[in-house]
Amino acid sequence: MSMTKQSIYWWCQIMGWSIYGLLNFGIYFFQSGRFDGKEFSIVLLQILFYVLSTHLLRAVIKRGKWVSFRISKLIPVVIASNLLLSVVNYFLLLLVSYLMGILMVSVEFRIINILFGILGPMAIYFLWSLVYFTYQFFEQYNKSLQYEAVIKEAELQHLRSQLNPHFIFNALNSIKALVDEDPLKSKMAITQLSSIFRNTLIVEKKRLVSLEEEMETVKAYLGLESIRFEERLTVALDLDVATLTNKVPPMMIQTLVENSVKHGISKLKNGGKVAVKTYYEGENMILQIRNNGHYNASNTLEKGHGTGLQNTVDRLKLIYENKATLRIFNEEDNVVLTEISIPKEY
């Protein structure tokens, strides 16, 4: 059965202060060479006081939200609280010693003994505070990381949800154009579309998929468009076998290929070619998509034109941060190159 944070806290409190108190008594025992029942009782009372006083300090810290203080404000507050507890601890020890009849006034009220009697426990209280705040800061840091991960995952889910309606709309428009002019081809197109949907259902809940899985969707999409464009669309795939297991965001390549067909091939009277190539370069996997056409530099990604492209940019940033790049430019007069670089085996 796993322990709760509260039970772990109490175990640490009791065990930690008990070890400290018994260690002090052990030093006294070895120095005096005798077991003194009254001194042992005082040690037990001190352990109890340390446990209760630090628990009270913890309650004050939580109520006052000291963890949110800046260091410049936190340190003086902690020192002041530690000093106060040390003074109370010192005078309580004197009171117990007096009641037990073992108080040596001439010794205990020397300035040097008073200083050591207060500063010693104060150092221990400060050590406890240091451990407590270190734990709290790490706890908050872990929570912030978890929160950031949840936010990123929510944003990715939102981006994925944008992809499917966008793709379905374009695919249905393609099939609609075939229904009247060639019913047989429209049936073939529906078969291809169903294949795409099947692949999408498999990978849509995944953060990353293998390149091989992603290419199944790409091939089904290109098969769908080949039915519509016939000889106007030529497809060429040059995939390095080693890259097929590399992970990529689902529907990313399909989106970029769709963009190449929609904004490149479909606008050319004689159609053109879409070529997909992957290879490793150092610690990165390079994905290149070439298509005939012309890229209008004024229609930049920064302006947010093109849902699919902007979606891809956002997803790459969320998943890989600054470790991935996307470039689109005119490689030749009639060739547009879309190139993505992502970490190898991310």
C-alpha cells in the first residue's frame, strides 16, 4: 500500500527529530559515562517540541503562502521565525531543567551559553526550513512541468481536430467532381477515402507515429487524387528504408502533400509531379516534398495563410520546440520544395 504525502511527512518529522535528539543524548552519554534519566526525559521533551514547533511553522508557511515569496523577502522571514522558535525552545529548556531541579543558574545564564543555546537550535531550524522549501520548490517545478505538458497536449489535440475536417472537406469536393463525369472512378475514390479514414482512426490518438504508418495515409491520399487528375498527376516516392521507423506527427506529411497538390498541381493545365523523399543527415531526418508550380513568397506562413501549413508549423513547435525546421521555397523555376528537418528517432 503506497504512503500518502501526509504520512511521509509525519514519518520524516518524527524519525528526523528523534535521530537528532537521540544523537545529542548519545554525545552526552559518552561524555559523562552515565545514563541520566532526567536528561533523557529532557531529550524526549525536546524531540516533541521540535516536532510540534516545526509543524506549527509549516502551518504558518502554508497559510502565509511563503513559498510564493521572493528570496529577498523569504530569507528574512525564515530567519526571524527560526530565531523566535529558538528563543522559545531555549527558555522552555530552562523551565524544564528548573522544574526537574537540575538547572545550573551560574552556568546556563552565561552570555556565551545563552548564545549557543539559541543559535544552535536556530541553525537546526534553518536546516529544516531549507529542506522544506527545497522540497516545495521542486514540487512546484514538477507541477509546472506537468501543467505545461497538459497544455501542450491539449493544443496538439486541438490542432489534430482541425486537420480532419479540413482534409475531409477537400476530399469530398474531389469525389463530388467525379460523381457526374465518371461514377466508376468516384467509387474507387470512395474506397481510397475509406482507407484514409481507417488509417486516420488508427493514428489520430497518437502523439507521434512511424514514417511508415504516415506514408500509408499519404499513399491512399495520392491514390485518391490520381483518380481525379489521371495522367496529370505523377507520383514518385524515394524513402530511405532506415527512416521508415522514425517518428513523425500524424497527418503531417499528408497535409504537406495535400498542399502541394492543391496549390501546385491543380493550378497547372498539364498537371505535374509530386515527389516525396526522406533521408538522414547527421542527427536529423530530412523530409522533402517537391511539386511543380510556383511558391508565392508574399503568401508567407507568418501571415497565417493556409490552415494546413500553419497547423504544421504549430505542431512542430509544440512537439520539437526549436529542434525542427520547415522551409518552403522555389527550388527551380517550376519546382517548389517543402523541406522539414526533425530530430532523428525523437
